Amino acid sequence: MKIGFNIRILHETFGELLNETFMDQTQFRLFLKMVHVSVELKQNLSFFNGDTFYVNIPAKVLGDCIIVTNTKEISITEQVKSKIEALVTK
């Protein structure tokens, strides 16, 4: 088992805006800091990893969201399945 770091952003009207699990704790911390800065400064949350992950949430929507983080155990099977799905969707 490996630990995954999950962030969910939920909005009353729009539903689940983001549900992302990071396998790398450093990447998770950086993303979480970016979310925190966006909320505090009332700026849009906009991120693109240059490949397959893009998110843009306007500040007025982000301010009304519930943001929840947690950790969860990820099995080897789930990790392999996730990597295979990523390759298939390219």
C-alpha cells in the first residue's frame, strides 16, 4: 500500500469541481498552497500541468466552495490501473 493525498473542492450549485489524488506529497503540498493563496487573495484558481490536467475555478465560485483534504491508502492494483487509464486516454 502507498499513501495518496486527496483534495476535493465542492460547490453547492456546481457539485464536485475537483477530486484529485496526488501520490507525491511535495506536489500535493505545492498544489494545496496554491489553492490556499487563491482563496486568501480572492484570485482565480488556475492550473495546467502542461499535459493532461487543467483546472480554472473563478474566485467568486472558489470562495463559496468547501475544500476538504485527506490521505488514503492506494493499493498497487489501483496505481497500475490509474497509469494504464492515463496511457489509454492519451
